[in-house]
Amino acid sequence: MIVTAGLAIIANMFLEPDQIASVGAFLYLAMDIAIPWGVIRHLRSNIRSKVCVPLLAIMLDVAVLISFALFKVQSDLLTVIAATSVAVVVLIARVFAVPARSRAGWKA
């Protein structure tokens, strides 16, 4: 939460509102790809999910993400760099947080 708040403050200092919305769209699409991937990878047998539904969702999200990224690279490269930077910071924070939680005995 601290990472998210810090990144939001930095984004407000350097980006216009439409750029912040575009960064949010990039991050939402990435999250919307990660959730069905987690269903396929970890929960499919528990919830009796067929692979085709989450896989279709992933393929559609990837198509939208690629087209949006191509459009933004041509029109506003700073937004793509900001979204990539935020995603990298969140992934790095996750890499450090998950092992720390495991060592502390937390259960997800």
C-alpha cells in the first residue's frame, strides 16, 4: 500500500490526468490478464473451471493491451514508460514482500 501511495504521488507530480488514466488502463489490463492466468494455474481444479473461458479472456485482454500500447507508443511514449516503471516497481516490491510474509508465517 505504501508503494502504491508513493507511486500515485509521483504520478501526480509528473503526469497529466489523461496520462494517469492511461497508466491505470495499462495496469488494469495487466491485472485482468493475471487473474485468469492464476485461475488456470492454481484454481482450475478447485472451482472446476474449463480452460477455454479464462484463456479466451487472456487472449482478448492481450489483443486490447497490444493495440493500446501501439497507439500510446506512437502518441505518448512517456505514458508507456511510466506504466512500465510502475509495473516493475510493483513486481520488485512483490518479490521482496512475498518471501518476507512466508518467513513470518503469514498465510495467503
